[in-house]
Amino acid sequence: MIYYHLPGLFEFYSLYEVFLPLFRERREYFYDWCDIGSIYGAPGDSLWGGGRVGFGDAQPEEVAELLREYNISARLTFSNSLLGEKHLSDKKCNALCALYEKNGQVPNGVIIHSDLLLDHIKKKYPAFYFVSSTTKVLTDFKDFEVELRREDFKYVVPDFRLNKRFDELNGLSEGQKLKVEFLCNECCWFDCYDRKKCYENVSRKSLGEDCKDHICVSPDADKGYRFSLAMQNPGFIGVQDIQNIYEPAGFRHFKIEGRSLGSAVILEFLLYYMVKPEYQLNVREAIYLDSMLDLF
């Protein structure tokens, strides 16, 4: 079984409120070889947030109830890289941990960058599992292997530029392969030299610092995120890649990015990665015609 980790726990609650019943009740629409491993995200004003500028405004209690109903793991995206001791007492983020630590029958996780925060959550909320964030920008395969050997992490998300390093990836042990969670649909410039600074800028904004927006160095920065461009990225992992290359090699976990995008774009990701081509229109119509959901 292949497990997808989907974006927008708080950002796209309304979309998942419609999508998850379809996934359960019309399973014939979906590939039988895939399942939902988790849904990840953070409320828009989370001090511990990072990775992307958040805008999630769904009520945490409602989100928790939805994932509890469908037995899906919730992951809090707490990947801020610039946290200090003074930030660990943040009431809202600690309340989120208290709410999600033991929510339902499946374990919930935290996507994390800061070892300081990791130690804090391990001590205070020990039921969580942890995911090493791609915001660490581990582009050296040896550094990635070191991260895989850390017992703190159940999963490690490498930088997308390691996605096709098959000689080294195939040399990993079976256990290590099961810890790797590939970022599939990154649209960032493959030759970007400023990715870590981009993530740090988001971390500063989450901390409430008055700082300028990061200026993207990509030659295609003016085009924004386009799935069609992401598919041309050398690090892109498509459905055929998953079935024909990664799964036979022993890899099972794939992360779909998109927390800062819109619901309509997220739906296209879900259709592409999870829905059989002959049923994509059925799912699209069911979502679009739901009067309670505003995709735009």
C-alpha cells in the first residue's frame, strides 16, 4: 500500500469534509493501491508554524472530530526553524498539542524542524510521532542518512532534489526506506540556492517579526505555482513513477505539498494522485456541485 500525506489540515477542512466521505463510500473511484497516511497543516497564526505562510482558519475541534471519524492521522506542521526557549510556552500551540496528542484510534504526528521544540513536545506530549521537516533542506545525501538514523523520527522528508538519487536511495536498508517520505510535486526551482532563507523568512513571519517578503530567485517566480510546471521539475514524482519505480524498490510514503494554494488546485492533486482516470470527472462533479463548498 502507498500512503499519501495530504496538505491543508486546517487550510482545506471544507474540501476534506466533502472528499473524505467520497473516499470512503465510493472506493471504486480510487486506486486500490493507495491510502491516506495523514493530513497535515497548522492554523494561520501558529507561532510554531513554518514551511509556508499559513492561513488555516478551521476550528481545531471540528478538524479533530473529522479526522477521528475517518481514522486518519493528523499532523501539526510546527516546522519553525527559529524558535527560542521563550516560544515554548505559547498557549495556542500547546493547546493544539493537548487536543491532538490522543485524538482517536490512530497516532497523530508533528512535522518539526527545531530540536528545542522536539524535546519540549516529547516530554510534554509523548504520544505524538515526529516527522523531520523538509525545511531542513537536506541536499547532501550523507546528511539525509544521518537524519534517517535518528530514532526520534518516524519519517524523514528529504529535500526534493534527492528524489531521483536512485543509486543512493536503493542502497538504504528496508527499515530506512520505510522512513523516507518523498515530496512529490514541488514547483521550486531545482537549482535554487536560497531555499533555506525562504523557509527562514516564513519562520520569522510566524514569530510576528516585521520583515520583508523573501524575494524568490527562480527565473519562473512570476508564474507562481502551476501543477503543469511542477510536472516538468526534475524532482517531480508522478503516479507512474510511484507504481513502477518507488514501490517496487520498497518506498511507501509520499507527501503532496500545497498548503498555501487554493482548494481547486488541491483537488487537482487529489484527482491526479488518487483517482482512477475514468472516475476523475465523477469526483470533480461531486466536489464542485456541493453547495457548501467554495473552491475559489
